[in-house]
Amino acid sequence: MKKILGLAAVILCLLCIAQAGFAAGRNGYYRFPAIHGDVVVFTSEGDLWTVDVRGGTARRLTTHSGVETNPAISPDGLTLAFSAQYEGPTEVYTMPLAGGLPVRRTFAGQTATVAGWTPDGKILYATQKYSTLPNTQLVVLDPKTNAETLLPLNQAADGSFDAAGKALYFTRLPFQGSYTKRYKGGTAQNLWTFVLGGEEAAPLTADYAGTSKNPMVWQGRIYFLSDRDGTMNIWSMDLKGGGLKQHTFHKGYDASSPSLQDGRIAYQLVADIHVFDIASGKDAGLAITLPSDFDQMREKWVTKPLDYLTAAHVSASGDRVVFVSRGHVFVAPVGDGRWVKVSRKDGVRARAARFLGDGKSLMVLSDETGEWEFHRIAADGLGAQEQLTTGAKVLRFDGIPSPDGKWIVFADKDNQLWLFHVGKKALTRIAVSGVGMFGDFAWSPDSRWAAYVQGADNLFSQVMLLEAETGRTTVLTNDRVDSYSPAWSPDGKWLYFLSDRYFRSVVGSPWGARQPEPYFDKTTKIYAMALTAKEAFPFAPATELQGAAKDNGDAKEAKTGAAAGKPAKEAAKPAPVPKVEIDLTGIQDRVFEVPLPASVYGGLVVGDKALFFIDEESNAAGKPKLQAVEIKNRNVQAKTLLEDVRNFELSADGKKILVRKGGDFYVIDAGTAQPTQQTLAERRVDFSRWTFSIDPREEWRQMFVDAWRMERDYFYDRNLHNVDYQGLLERHRPFVDRVSDRAELNDLLAHLVGELSALHTFVRGGDLRQPADSVAPGSLGARLIRDEAKGGYMIEHIYRADPEYPERMSPLGKPLSAIREGDVIVSINGVAATSVADPSLLLRNTAGQQVLLEVKPAAGGAVRKEIIVPITTGAESDLRYAEW
């Protein structure tokens, strides 16, 4: 009895602990803090939260599916301004600090980023909507009237006014896009000052070539972020740029997104919010928990796997197809059958998968070990997987298994060619290239030889030959032209390939407007190399010396069994695998041209009786089509099997072709007859049943390490700028467990890769949560000013483009338009223009559609009607740039 009571007490204790942990929430990833009094507002999960300045349990303010960022609290502490995507575009909104219905304040349909407030209670935000040459500028918005004032600065990304509201201290340039810590280039952010009504702005941080940004004014000093000590920290200076002082001393983690109020600065430090007290010099991180359901961390169903497809390959007999989507491996039936999810582990990404020769197993390239290795997995999803390769130190690319499954040939990011013996699990490095990667691998039918392509010293592509048992390589084509896409004939007697050897410029003369230069199109032809000297070219016309038996121009496919009207017999046994013999002596002299015109060919493969390839017709505007040409010596013509084909693959037995056309996959017969629509419908892979779930948290952990690996493998400097790159991974990896959406992961990745201090290091995109609505305003291509006295919006300025391009002109500036600057738009589609806060509200979803305006002429007279067609906000940006 005592034991039972003791066990019950333990269980009760554990339940209480679990309940307490649940009630306390979890640590999140906190960004964009804003401070006022005892309140801190920040972004997490893409929503706004508020928490006590001492930390504790936060309270959610917004729940929209879009992203709410850059909060700023009004001087009186009652109103919160922020940037949000409630209707799609990122605009400025306000809401009560205690919570409430957001009110939209900007309407341009272009990104508007809240920068703060003026001392007299107006919103300061950054935008490019007024700029002709694309520059970020600052605008002051009065929330009482929605009236805007563009500050007279061509380049200003954020800023802060002094207490009197007369002097603006601003960051001259916006973030240049590349996550490059310790950047000292021409677009480094720096601080300036401008007195309203003055003539010129003056630099404040010209003494330092690195970054100084986010100025905040307090009691006669400017507090700002700078990387002067190698890490972004808080510094201050007097109002003239002197008396420099450092206040925080973080190492390895940059401070970001500071907000100052009443002598305290809240700022982001990776996933945490810190508060620095200016008077005491104390700096402390806030312990914050989020009482959230974390909907973006829950299991998620992928309903459109083709959007994430990275590999698709057909089985040897064409009865199944293996797909890799979002890192997971699936085997699909062609026709009836079950979909098999082969990969089982979350947090493991497969880059590629192919069927092995036995048809029962798959070769999968995955990162389960932390590096890219090849594994063997049962195609039916049963049984344990077997790791094949080991020792990877760099990204490995998709391998090609030999037909007998004995070998795998592959290349890696270090331009190394490798051959793996599956039975012995022995890996041999075959070659290293200093000029380019290896590719276009193709195995001979007997698995003894592999053809491939490598770059020559002059960068032309050459077809090479590898003998598997010896590892010996041989150059098959010269380096005077590009040769690629080798393909073996099934009998092992010929090696076909593509080569760019036909050069005829489509520009007939160098004389003419704009100095026309030669342009070569349709340079590719198909060639065949005889592997021994005794072979007769199958496309060569018959001669009287060869006899009629060699004339196969009218040959018909032999009919046997039931197809010939005879009783069906046992299925024919597979033909024996031919032994491929290659006479390397004089092999480059045994090249024949397949009698087809030059074009833009690709993806050459060889079947028993035909060649198959993609013909794009033109490099300029061609449409890829799958073509076949029968191997014969008379009436040689290519026949189109399917139009608009993205890619295709011939099955190992040569009888089926996997074709990707648009968003569909088909497995069709490998013949020269065009498949009918009924055949395509019957042979289409059915994706209606293909959905699967992913664990976002496991994906984020994998993606974090994957991004770390890719940056390591693709970085131009082998020494990675002498950074302790492994240490970077270990220091940043713990923050991954605090990530709750993809935007936060991107932020963490930016912190990580930025430590390499290299330009052109961008982190963007991904599976971001999107707003439910996406409503873009149409644009009139003009600046409008609300004029209550005249009952509408006055046209202050119509943007102008070159008259030589009338299609680029403003909707209000078209030829023969009677609309002029100074006219007043009084209604849009019959709705009074002044009845809404901004005319853009009456132009939503109108781009490209006719709109009726009622216009009052500036010179007086009756109101007239005009039909115009608004343009997109993107086209308006182009129009402003054209005016510049």
C-alpha cells in the first residue's frame, strides 16, 4: 500500500511540474523591441506582444497571419505604430497600446517601415514611394489627419528628433541587403544631422568607415549602434559627433533594433531583448515567456509536394517513380498501387534518390550523419536503411549507380570525381578539376565503363571515359568545341553525344544601328563515336557494295507472339548484357554526324531503335519539346512526341520514358509514335493522393545546419576568412530551439553567416506565413494632395516617361489626355474621393482595368469625366525611375 501511495505521489508531482511548465509557456525568439515606461513591445511568431520591462509572461497584441514588425510607442504612451501586412502590402498601422482594432495609416502599396515618433506625436516612417532614383526617405505622418510631410532628404532610412523637434539625427543609407558584419564599403550606414529649414545635412560619423546607425537622442547625446569594436554595440556621442563613448561590450553577437525612452534602451541580442539603463550603465536581458499555442511550430501538411520537388527518377522497368520533395523520399506507382513514404526521420533531408539495378532498393543522398552520404533503402519502405559511403567533408552531388548496382559515380563541390564500390564500400578519388565540375554521367550497359563530362583547361566541355575496375580515364573528344550529354547504345557499340560545332551567326553584318554583334543560335548537332573500328554507322545510307540487306529505311518492327496473331507464349527472357569492347586507338577519328539539322538539343539518350532528346529550337525564345529519331539509314527525321517538356528520363530497360510536362509526370512507351491524349491520361502519375506532414521544428534544425554547410562549401576562401566556423555553429545552434517561425530562422541565419564578413551574403525567402488577403492598389502614376476646400485630391505632379515609349506613360499623362497638374479628382468610379482616407482605397485591385474619374479643371469650368487605366505599384516605381 505504501508503495502504491508513493508511486501516486510521484505521478502527481510530475503532473504538477508538467502543468506548471505548460502554464509558464516557453522562451521565444524576440525581435524589434520598443520601450516606454514599464512596457516593452516586441515581435515574435510574426505578431506583436507586450511585456513588463522586468520580463515575465508576455501578452499577445496581434494575431494576423501576416507579419507585424517595427513597433514604436507614442510619446504619451497610449498609441502603438507598427508595420503590418493586413491587406498584403507592408503599410503603417496604429492601435491602442493596450490592444484594439488596428487603423491603416499609409496606402501606397509599397513597403512603409515605422521609424519612430516625433516629440509632438507624429509618426516617422521610411519609404521609397516618393523617390525617383530609388532611395529610402523619411516621412512624417500626422495620425489625426493622415497628412504627410516628406522630409527634404534624398537618403534617410531611420532617424530621431531632438526634444524640440527641430533637429533630425538620421541614418543616411538603408541596410544594403547583404549580411556582412564589419562592412566598410561604399554603402555602409552612417549618421548625419539636419536642422529643419536648413540648407544642408551634416555628417556626424565621417571619422569611421564602418557602420553607425539607429540614432536616438537623450539629454544632449546621440545613442546609436556601431561595430567600431568588431561587434555591433551601443555607443554615444555629443550632438556634434564628438565625445565618443562605448556602453555595451558584447562579443560575437550583434545588438540590433534599439529603442530609447526616458533613459533606457531596449534592443535585440540574437533571440533576446536586453534593456540598458543609461544612468546606471546596467545592462540586463529580459526573461520572457510566451503563453502561445505556437501554431507555426505544429505539424504541418504539405498539400502541394511538387512545389518542393528536387528529384524524380523512373524505375528500371518503368512501373514506379521515386520522388524527393522537401527532403522526403516517396515511391509512386504508375497506375494502381500504393504510395510509399520511404524516408521516416524528421530533421533529415534527402537531396536525391534513384532506383538501384535490382529494382528493390533506392540509392538516397541524405544528411542524416551531418554530412552528405549515400544510403541504400528498400523501395517498399520496409527494413532498415544501410549507410554506404562515409567520410564526406563537402557537399556531394547526386550519384549515378551502375546498371548492375556494383558502382556509384559522383562528384562533389570541390570538383572531385569519385567512384564507389558498393560491395567493398571502397571510395576512390578518380580526378580533380581546377576549372569546373564533372557531370553528365552515363554507364555502359555492362557496367564496366562510365562516360562523363569535364571542363578542359580552356573551359570547353569534353567527353571522358572511365574504366571502373582500373580507374583509368581517357579523353574522348577534343577541347576545341563543347561536347556533352554522352549516351551509350544498348548494344554497347556506340557512344552518342551532343556537341556545339555548327556556328552560323544570325546577325548577318556588323554594320547597323547599335553595332550588332555575332550571335550564334542552333549550334548543336548529334554525333556518334564508334567504339571499335569494325562498326558500320547505322545512319549511313546503304550502298550497292553493302547490299539491300543493309537498307533499313522502311524497316518495320517485328511482330511476335500475340501481336502477330500467334498464341501468346512465356514472356521472353531478358537479353544477355552485351560486353562492351572499346578500341581506344584512333577513337577520336571514328566520329559520325547524325543526319539532323543543327538546333538547341539537350538530354540525349539512346533506345533500342531510336534516339530521344529535347529540342528547344532556339536559345532566344524556343519551347522545349521531346523528340525521337528512328535509327535507320533512310528518311531520317525527328518526330515530336510531346511539346513543352521540362525534362525526361529513359528507363534502364529502354522501354519506358518518364516525362515531365508542366506540372504533370507521365510514363510513356519509348517509341517514335506520338502518344494520344487517352494514353497520356492513362499513363499520368496520379498526385491526388500525395500529401505528407512535416515537423517545422525539425526542419528548422536541419536547415540551420544545412545553410551552415552550404556557406562553408561554396565560400570563395577555403580558410573562411580565418573564422572559427565550427565554433560559430555551436554558438548559434542553441538559438534554433527558440525559433517559432521561418522569419526568425532567417534572422538567426543572418547572424551566423554575417560573421564571415563577406558581401553578397543574402538571407531571404522561405516558407513564410502569408497574409490571408493580398489587395494591391492600382496607381494613377502621380502625386496627389488632399484638398478639402476643392472637394477632392489635387494632382500635384504627374510622373513623366520618355515620349518614345507611350506604353510606359502615367495613366494621367497618356497622349490626348486632358488631365493636367493642378486638376482635382473629385470622384473615382462614382465614389467621392474625400470620403476615404486615401484615394488608393478606391483603386484597390484596379490595375489594368478601366476606372472612371471625375475631374475638376484647375483653370475652372465644369467637372469632366475621364476613363483611365491604373498601373501596378511596381510599374509606378519604374515610372518614377524613368522620370529621374
